[in-house]
Amino acid sequence: MFSDACKNKEIKIRNERVQLGESKLIKIPIDRLATGTLIEIPVYVFNGDELGPTVLLQGGLHGDEINSIELVRRMLIDKRYKIYKGCVIVIPLLNVFGFLDLTRNMHGKDVNRSFPGSRSGSLASRIAFYLMKELVKNIDFAIDYHTGGAQRNNFPQIRYTPKDPQSLKLAKVFKAPLIFGSKLISKSFRNECYKNNIPVVVYEGGESLRLDERAIKEGIKGTLRVLNYFGMIDDNLAVESSRESIHLKKRKWVRAKVAGLFSSTIANGEFIEKGQVLGRIMDTYGETSYAVKAPISGYIIAKNNFPIINMGDALFHVGEI
């Protein structure tokens, strides 16, 4: 799938060198709290005995997306990174400051809108800069783990770059329940990697500040399928799936036409028919009840779990096949 010019003969990060057959924890200093406490980003490097592709597995680009952190952390705890060929670079938590503040951003700025970053810019910009300078230069491709935000729960899904056939191949190997192409966003991690010819797929599952066991397990299984595809791990670690991914071609948000208390009547990931009632919006005094109907047929990609709704709020994300 990728070039035969393997990058893992020697991995160099922050003047540290990781040779074939070595594993190392490298801590990258980022900044200090007002108290003087040093904040570091732990980077785990697992380099196999044989030459092969190098993959970055990254969680916590947004500090409140706990599922992404738990997914990567759990594979560390369960020793799923026993690599025989190629190299895996693992970042369980990139946005340490956002995690401490229970927020998506880092000091008010979105790291995922700060690439390629700057050595002397804001903290978010500096994180982006060092991620590209120290880590991305070593890799052949990446899996970036995320969740839904603002009380929206994303059904387990993989997003690829439509203009990048390599990312589509990775998405198909990952085999999440849902896959679809997602346009590049200016100054995002995926966009900057695309400029550098590095394929990235984005795994989304669950919602911010909540653990979702299904989303975590789907993410782990998909990751192991990718590592197994490249011969990087023992075959016994990978969990093959007879289920084919549902490839969505179009997407549409269903938004609230009135304000009130929202109650859903369908499950995330469910197939719906055009005109089907998806839920109801009621006023707080029980005088009105507005039916939310499906504008198209398709699968529920994401649903809003927050009951207090304003006009125009996103309620469901629907994907057409």
C-alpha cells in the first residue's frame, strides 16, 4: 500500500534515537502551569525487529474526548503494541491542558485548527508545530482518534480523505461499522498530513466527557486489523470481522425547527426511512409536541443526547448509502 522506503530503521524524536527492536518512552516538555509544574507529552515508541511501515496512533487531540484517550491507553495496558515489523508511535493524550480543563481546546484555541503551527506562537500552535516537526516526519500513516462533541454521540465510524485513495484503503482495512469521505478542513492535522503525502484516517466513536464501551472496543479491533494487515503484530491479536462496513455517500444534518425538550425514539446507528418519526420536541408545560421526521432514508451517524434544544440545533446526522 505504501512506499518500500521504510522509516523505522532509526526513529529520531527530540534527540532520542530508537533502533530496530527497541521500545522507548520519550517525554516531550511543552510548557509549565502558573505554579511552575512542568507539563510533558508522553510518546511511546515500539520499533519492531524488521523494517516496515511506521504508524502514529494519536488520542486526545481534543482534551475532552475521553474515549480517544482510553482507547489508546487500554491497548498500552493490555500490551497490544508488541510489534514485530515496522514501528508504532503512540500518543495517548496530546492536549494535556484541555484534558485538565475538561475542554476541547487548549487555552481557548483548537489545536486541530492550528496546523502547521509555529515555534513561537500560542500554546496550541506550538503543540501543532512540534507534532509535525518531531513525530510526523517519522511516519507513513496515522490513525487519529476522536469522539463527538457538544453532547453529540458519534456511532463508531471511520472518515477518510476523498482525494487520497490510500486513506480509503486504510478505512476499508479498519472496517468500522460506518465509513465515509470527509472533506479536509483548513489548518487541521489531517489536512497538514495530506500536504505532506501522509494518509490519515479519523476514527470517531462516542461523545465528549463520556466513556462508550462499544466505541472503545470497535476502535481497538479496527486498529489491530490495520496493524495485522501490515504484518506488524501476531495474527492472534487481530479480531477479524465478517461484517462489511457500510459506505455512506452523502450526509445530512436534521435540525430542530422549534425549541423545547427533545426526546429521541431511535437508536444511534439505526437505519431510518424517509418520513419516519425520529423523536419529539415538547414545550416545558406539556402543551405542544412537535414530531421530528426523517428528511431522507439512511443510517444515523450521530445523535444529540442533550434534551434542552433551541431552534436550529443539530439533532441527528444521517448518512445515505
